[in-house]
Amino acid sequence: MRALLVAATGLALALALVLAVTAMGAPTGRTSPKPLLTTVPAHP
């Protein structure tokens, strides 16, 4: 019975954490206007 109580408490805390992070919203930020340039190695 004690294990069930601990599991329910952990689930409630995890749900509270998810709701708190969701309530904060997405961080404001911008992406770089410059594209990320990558080069392919020359084939020998």
C-alpha cells in the first residue's frame, strides 16, 4: 500500500512539473538569419 501511495505522489509531482513548464510558455528567441553552411568532403 505504501508503494502505491509513493507512486501516486510521484505521478502527481511529475504532472505538476509538466503543467508548470507548460504554463511558462515557449521561450522567446530568434533564429539566425544566416543559413548554416555545411560542406561535403571531397570524394577520393
